[in-house]
Amino acid sequence: MSTTAKTTRKSRPPRGWGLSIALWLVSGFVLVIAAFVTGTLLAKRGTELATQELERVRHEIAPMTRTARQLGESAATFDRAVLASLGTDLPQYRVDLAQAGERLALHINEAGPAGPSFETADAGASLRDDVAAHQAAGFRLAELRESRRSTIVRLEAVYLKLADRISAGGSAGVRVGESVITRPLMQEIALALDAARNDALREGSQRAMRETPGEARFRTTLERYDAELRRSPGLAWLALVNEDYARAVSLRRSADSLQGRIEAERTVFTTAGEALATRIREQYETPAWNRFTDGTIAAGLALERAGQDVADATAKAILAALLVLSITAIVITWPIRRLTAGARRLAAGDLTTRVRPGGASEVDALARTFNRMAEELDAAERAVRSYQAQLEQRVTERTQQLQHLAEHDPLTNLPNRRQLFQYLSDRIAAAAQTGDRLAVLFLDLDNFKTVNDSLGHEFGDRVLTEIGERLRLLSSETGFIARLGGDEFTLVFPFSGSIDEIETRAATLVARFQRPLQVDRREIAIGVSCGAAIYPDHGGDAASLLRAADAALFRAKELGRNRLCTYDPALLVAASNRFRVEQALRRAIDAGEFVLHYQPQVCLGRLETTTVEALLRWKQSNSVIVPAGEFIAIAEQSGLMLDLNDWILEQAARDVRTWRDAGWADARVAINVSAQQFISGDFLGDVERLLARHDLPPDAIELELTENMLQTGAITVETLRSLKLMGIATALDDFGTGYSSLTSLEQLPLTRVKLDRSVLAEVDSNPRAASIANSIIALCRSLGLQVTIEGVERPSQLDFLSASGDVSVQGFLIARPADASEILGIGAAMKPRMRALMEAAERGRPTLAGDDPDGTITRLRRRPR
């Protein structure tokens, strides 16, 4: 080779080392892609590892957790069902127990032979056997409870049989006239039987083989009267009673023995249930939680490694991005254009728009966020549509509920006044076309106000609920039933035209209410009064028919309640008069037109006035004096009696104070108290303040109660006891006409009994009436009660009572009611007047055998005083 050629080759620049700008950009772009791909793969790998670890933990833990929860819940539910069945006899609890037992058996089988913490299959089988044994113990405990309940049922039947035998033997008594004469022996046996029954039905396990106090009392009572019982009711009766009693004692001991077993096994069952729950937690829940913790830690480590790999790849990508900055702008432009186009479509309402992810991570994240936003908007629109549909459904349901409330009474769920008027109007319109007849029964509960006043309005509402349920059961048999309000109900039904059909329907209603209501373990006897009106005879529209039925109802109550009265046109006139009297009474109260007159009560032993009874009178503007009997019923029905009673107490106390200041030092007034006043408000406090206000001692007043107030129950007895402790005398007025029996006198803390004029009406002409009157007086005095006899109007009656000892008399023969200003003068002249009356009565005694054929009246009059 020549020298020239060598020189030429040395001066040529090196080849292959210099890269064009485009190659550098391409190289940088490749590096960026490689870095991102590497980071993505690393992150994906780390995420996959973490996901696999979490998935493995989830697959292992989920069955363990589910098994522990199901087994623990079913065991706890079974324990609650067993313990609940021990405290009640309702069939539903036995059904719940059987279902709980089936669920527990199912979950025992699903749990498998061994849990995750068992070292061997035998350990798992042991737990399963323990759960099965616990289940068998629960069923055995329920069976013991059922055996005891069956024994108690048989025990109650034996005691009922014993009670029937003793009642047949004479404990119920024999009615003589208005009185009931009972055998004290049989009453004592009946009381001893009640004590034995109460002791037997009281739960107890420690007395199984011991004799209860009630059983001892009944046995000793039978032994004490053995000789008399052998004579009557007889040896056979006594043998049957002893046989039944022995059976009752045996059944009671069996029941107590079963109760003892129940208590012992319940304690063992409860302890075993708690231990079983602890084993389930230890062998299922604790291992599951430990494995979950280990899996979570492993997944966290995998995610941490993946995060570190992503951080390394990101750093390399940033270095490469510096080289390809200009190209990055172009790479970002296209994804942004796609996002812009997608945003326009989304703004136009196309919620299905999605943007394909790509480009740089920020742009890719923005695309994914955009896609999530679009998905959420789409889901929100679907949710709004679903909520709108649900809202429309709820509006429809609420509208239906409001419609139901608008047409039904919320307390009883019976149709209300509005639906009644609509139904009755429709039926009247149909009857007018077909010529049919309709009957409307207006029902009112007798003495329901007493229930409200004595037991409270909340209890009264529960009574109305029970009545509504009973009427609802009757509605399919008797017709359309609605509640107008308060204690008023209405029955509408078509009928053939015979009044007998109406009476039959009313009799059905009254008969259904003869069975007492069971409310809060109380037996409430509620009677029903019925007023009937007929279409078209008594009205051509709903309002007139209901008005007519209401008038008939009022008449039924006037006739004694618990009966049916059919409308008569005269009843509307009477209703109008009642309304007129009620309005006049209201004006009279405001105008102060009421006055008190006083009628003396004279003691026959001392021939002196001991007490005067306050009698309400209405002094009208025309000076006409109206007695209370003509308006008092209307005042009670219209709610005016409370105001009148307050005024009577105040005026009577003021007059007594005046008499005492004028010289009658022991003046006393008897004041009638209504049931509403007696049981409402702070009556005792009002009386105390009244006495203090007028500076009167407690013996200055005597409160008179009518017999129907005894129906208010324990609240009346408690108030009477409080009055007695205060030193205020109380008297039972009109005895012999109402609900009380002779035995009730011994139970009530009374001071005096006032015999009604009907007891005295025929004592001077009827030997039987004379004997009854003397017996009642003797009984009251033997009970330590003072006696006042009302209605003494004939000298012969006074002569008869003169042999009764230290009793008080009251009547027109003694003195007529007088104004307060005249009482002192009447009292001062009473002793000579009484002497003259008694002398005249003695002179008028029958002297011929024909006046007293058998001599009974003469013997009764000549009893020693």
C-alpha cells in the first residue's frame, strides 16, 4: 500500500458512535417504556402475591368464622329457648324450642368431626358429643317443665272438683228474700280449701314432702268438723272429699318434686351452656383470628416489597423522562384530547361514556378517575330512579294507611263515625230502592266511667281494645259494627221486619258480654245497654236514625241498664227535655239557685236529734222548690255533679259551724257523696282542708255512700279506711236495694248503715217483712255498726222500731226537710214531739186477733228494749 493511501485513511472520522437526535429520542422513549413496564410488572407481581395471600387466608378463615358464628348462635338461641320455655306455658315457646333444637343439630353436623384447633378427630367428636348432650339436656329440661305443667293442670282440676263438692254441701248459702244465709262451717271449709289451693299452686321445691300451711289448715278443719260433716252432708260426701284431697296432696308433691328437679337441672344446664360457648370460641374463633393475623402480616410485607419496586422503577423513569421531555408533551396531548371528547359526551347526557386509559400515569389516573366518575354518575342515576320508585311506593302505602286511619278508630281498629255514616247512607240508599228495612243498634257500656275513674284511662283504653276485639269477632255474625267514640258502639244490619229479630241480635250481644273480660289479669264485668231504631220507621237518613237510637239507648239506661229499648217518638221529646233541664242546671249553678234543706235523724234511745241529712234543692227563679230526685240523674250524666258536690260540702260545713256557734255543740251533718267525687282527685285532702277552713272536728260530718259505689273495688275500701283513721264517720245509704250483701258489711270499714225505706215498708202488716227487718238490724248492731232507718211515715212503723233499741229514725213522720235557719228550733222541740208520737203509736197498736192473726208482729214489737 502507498503512503498516500495510508494518510487518507487516518484522516476519516470514526463511524458508529454518534447518534442522531431522533435516535436519542427513540432510545429515551424506549428507556421510559422499559422503566414503566418494569415497575408495572413488579407492582403487579407484588399485588398478586399479596392478593394470593389474602385470598388464601380468606378461604381458610371464612368457613371457620362461619362455623363458629353459626354454632355459637344456634347454641345460644337453643339455651334461650329452653330457659324461655321454663317460664311460660304458651305453645309458641315449645315450637320455638323445637326449631332451635333442629338448627343446633344442623350446625353440629355442619361443623364436622374436628375444628381447626383440634389435634385429633377425637377432640372434635368430643365437642360435637358435648353439644349433642347439651341439646338432649335442654330437651329433657323442657320435658320436665311440661310434666310439671300437666301435673298442675290435673291439680287445679282436683281443686275445682273439691270446690264444687263443698259448694254443693252448702258453702254457697241459701237465699232468703234479699239476703243469703250461709253455713259458717261450710264457709270455713271453703276458705281453708282456697288457702290449700293457693299454697299448692305457688311454686316451691323445698316443701315437696312437707305439708303446706294451707293443706294443714284444710285437714285440721275437716278433722275438727268430722262428726258434723258425717251427719250433713254425709259420710259418702266426706269420703269423696278426703279422696279428692289426698289426690290433690299427691299431685302437689309430685309438682314440687318436678320443680326441684327443674331448678337443679336448669343450674347445670346454664353452667354447661356457658362452658360450651367458651369451648366453641377457643376451638373456632381464636384459631381463625390467629390465622387472619398471620395472613394480614404476610400480605403487608408483599405490598411493602411491591411498593419499593415501584419506587425504584419510578426513579429510573424520571431520568429517562428528562431526555424525552419534548416527546412527553406530544404523548400527553392525545390522552387529553380523548378526555376532552369524553367530557363533552358526558355533559351531553351520555352516561355510558368511557375513556380508554393510557399515556402518562397522571393522565392515566385522570382517565380512570373520569371513568369512575362516569360509573358513579350512572349508578347514582339508577339509584335515584330506584329511590323514586320506592318513594312512590311508600307514598302509596302511606296514603292507604291514612285512608284506613280516616275510616277506622285507632284504638279498636273498628270503623269510625265517618265510615259508619258512609256505610249507613249507602245501605239506606240501597234499601230505598229495594224496599228492605234496616236496624240500627246504639250500644253503650254500663258503668264504664266507673272503670275509667277507679282504674285509670290507660286501663280503660285496654278494656275498650278487648271489647273492640270481641265486637270484631261478632261483626261477621251480627252485621256492621263501628265505634262512635268513648264507650259507644253502633251495629247496623238488615232484618225481616220482626222486632223479634232485633231482640235476638241484642240478646246475642248482651250474652257475649256476660262473660267477663280478662284485662291485665283482672276480670272486668261490663254490661251493655242497647237502643234500637228502624229504617224507614224512625228516620230516613243516617243522622236521624242515630239520633233515634241514641234516645232509645238513654231510655234503656233509665230502665236499669243491660237491656234493649226500641225507639218511640216520645223519647225525642224526653231527650229535648233533658237537654233543656241540663242547660237550666248550668245556668242555675252560675246563678246560685241551689239551696240545702236538712232532715233530722232522731235517736230512739235518747229521743234527740243526733244528725241532720243535707238534701239538695233547686230554688228556681219563680220560687218553686225542685227536689233533687227530679234533676240529680241529669246532673250526673252531664258531668255537673262534681261542681254541685263541692258546693254541697262547703255549704253544709258552713251551716254546721253556724249551729255549733249558736249553741248546738255536737251538731253533725250527713252529706251524700257521689262515686265520681269519692274516687277522683284528692278527695281526702279536700275533706281535711274543708274541716280546717271551718274549724270543725272530724265528727262534725258524716259521709254517705250508695251501694253501687262498692263496685269500684279496692280504691273505695282504701279511702274508707283513711276516713276512719281521720275520725270521719261513713254510712252506707239505701242498704237493701243495691249490690251489697250482708257479708260485705263485715268487710267494709263503715260506721253506720242506713236501711232503705223499702225494708220498713211492710213491717207493720207483714210478719215476714218484720222478721227480716229485725234480723238486719240485729246483724248490723252485732257488727258494731250504728243503724238509721229511713222512710218512717206511719205511727205503726215507729211503734215497731221502738223495740229495736238505740237506733236512729228518719222520715216525714219525724220531721220534714227544712231550711238551715229552722233546724235549731226543730231540734229543741224534738224530744217532746217524739214522746207524743210514740205515745200515739202505742195507742194505735192492734188489739183484735184479726189485726195480727198469728201474733208475730206483737211478739216482735214487745221485744225487750
